Amino acid sequence: MSASIVARALSRRTPFFYGWVVLFAVCCAGFARQGPAVATLSIFVEPMTSEFGWSRTAISGAVSLAGIMAAILSPMLGPMLDRHGARMMLTLAILVTGLAVASLAFTTSLLYFYLAFCIARTCFAGPFDLGIYGAVNNWFLRHRAMATAISNVAMMTGLACLPLVAQFSIDHAGWRESWLVVGATVLIVGLVPVWLLVARRPEDLGLKIDGGPGDVRPGGHGGSGGVRKEPAFTRAQALRTPTFWLLNLFTFLVYPIQAGISLHQAPLLIERGVDATTAAMVIAVFSVLSGASGLAFGVIVRRIGVRPSLLLSTWILIGAVFAMESLSNTTQAFMAAGLFGIAIGGMFTILPVAWADYFGRESYGAIRGIALSIQVIAQASGPLISGVLRDVTGTYSLSLYVFAGFACLAFLAALFLRRP
């Protein structure tokens, strides 16, 4: 079923557009998604490695393995999203993630840890991403950018809260009980809202996208409401457009920067003379500005368009990378992290909007599934680039120059981007 009985009943009685109810449920899923996030796992690294004697490399390898698994699965999951909608995909992702995370409480070996964590982390990287953005794009067109930004804020809220929940539980009960608490939080926050409230698309409930009077038909113009034309590309058609490959090239270039700097941001700051406590505050500023920037770009992208927005955020990213390379004091650290947060928050909002605006809703999952594989691989490469070049040279300077080069190439890719 594309919608629950509750969703069908509420859609008839809600005094405002039911898409906002769907967005609320999607935000709950976004919060729950962070159960197997790297930031959450980092809280468990010390107690688990101390008890089992594992190396940090061994426990970190689960993240990379899960990324590879998600890259393989995503192209197959995309068409399922198009056929069945986000409700089924997100419900299963939340259920599997919650149970897998909770089962980490019973870890007895590295093999068991890899099995349970990789299942949860694969859901994080694949089904959650497809389901969250798929639901938003199916319900919103005019308000798509702002709805995407709001869902990103919910995900960042979960990213901030779940590590705190994990640490509090470890302090009061131990790491095994903490995994149970994190798993229970995933299920409690996400499962019921998604199962009861999400519907595949507004047309399934007799509604129109955005709740407007104009009827948006794939590939056609709206009616009297004047809603703009919506594209309707199949995956095969999208693959034949330069836009598809330019967006993927852009993704392949910017996500190593995002992941590579994010994971190594604290040691980079400490290397440049910033104390550990201040470094944590700098990272907090990055996180806050990422969320605020996402909301700002939700407005900007509808005012100036996708391509100018990508160019603007990439230009800021170039400045942020060079600022990080040259920083030598606390003030410069806050400024560099602020620029980095603004750029990344913009990217997180603009790119999902770009895929939906350029190729439409009809085959969004199938098209996005291929792009997600490239994104996951790119994210996995960033920390490796940072780590290897840091070990070889003794500083992060060379990796930052490499990332600056990536950002400049991404700017060129965005410069040639056109609506297909």
C-alpha cells in the first residue's frame, strides 16, 4: 500500500497541505537515521576497543565496508523507491537499523560487530538517503528547496543528539546498555510516524503537489494555477544527458572534501595550535552554520536557480579550504570552519533539489540510485586521502591543496551545468 489508513484519513481533515505532515514524518526518519552515524560510533570506540583489544583501524573499517555495500545496493533500491514509495523503504530502514544497532549490545567478536554495524550503516548510506529525499521531492515542487533544507536540519539535530544520548547512557549504565538505548531511540522516534503518516505522493490521496490549485503533470504544464512544467526523465533518458554526468562529476569532486575535512577537522585544528576544547567548539560552529546555511540556500536556490546556487556554494567552499590551510590561530579557525559549514550546508540542500528539478519525480529513485553510489564512494575516499597524505607528509597541507583543486574543478563542472 502506498499510504496507511491513517494517512488517507488525515489528508482529508488536515486544514493545511498534507505534505507538511509527510515532511514531519520524514524529519523523524532523518533524526533516527543517525543511530549508526560516524559521530555516534565514535562515542563507542574507546570503551569497545579497550574491552576487546581491537585497533582503531579495525573498528573504523566497518564504516568503509558498509559504504561499499551501499554503493552496490543503491542502484537496485532506486527503482523500488519509484514503484513502492518512501513509506516502505523508510519503514524497513528504521526497523532494520534500530534492531541492528540494539544488537550491538551483544557484541562478542569483531566479526559480530562488522555484521551488525554494516547492516545498520548500509541502511544509513542507502535506503535512508533515497527514502528521505524521495519523499520530499514527491510532495514538493515550489517548496522543494525549503522542505529539503528542513529535513537536513532534522538530520543534523539527530547527529548532535544521538552521540549525547550514547555518552550519557555509557556514563550511567555502560556501552552495551547504551547501544540498546540508541537502538530504541531510532525505533521510537522514526518508526511510527513514517508507517502511519507517509504516503507515496499527493496524487495517491487525491491531492496536488505543493497543495496548489494547479495540477502538475509529468512533462506537462500546470492548469489554471500556473504551476511550472515538471520534467519526467526515465533513467535511460537521464543517462544520455550531459547534465546527469556533470552533476555526478560535481558530486564526485565535492564529497571527498566534505568527508575528508569533516573527519580530520579536529586533528587539523590541533595541529595548527588550537587546543582540543576550542577545537570542539569550532566544530560545533561548523555544525550550526551548516544547518543555518541549508535553510538559507533553501530560499536562495528558488530565487536564483540551481546552477548559480551551486556556483556560489562552491566558491565559498574554495575559500573555506584555503582558509583552513592558512589558519594559525583561534579566530582564523572559527572563520574557516564557518565558511566550511556555510558551503557544506548549501551543498546538502542544493544537490537533492537539483536531481529532482532537472529530472523529475517519475524515475527519481532509479536516477538518484546511480548518483548515490558515486556519492558514497566519493565520501569514502575523502578521509583516506586526508589520512594517507597526512601520514606521508606529516601535515594536512598537501591534502588541503588537493581538496582545493577538487573544489576548483567542481566549480568548472557547475559552470557548464544546464537544465536537460
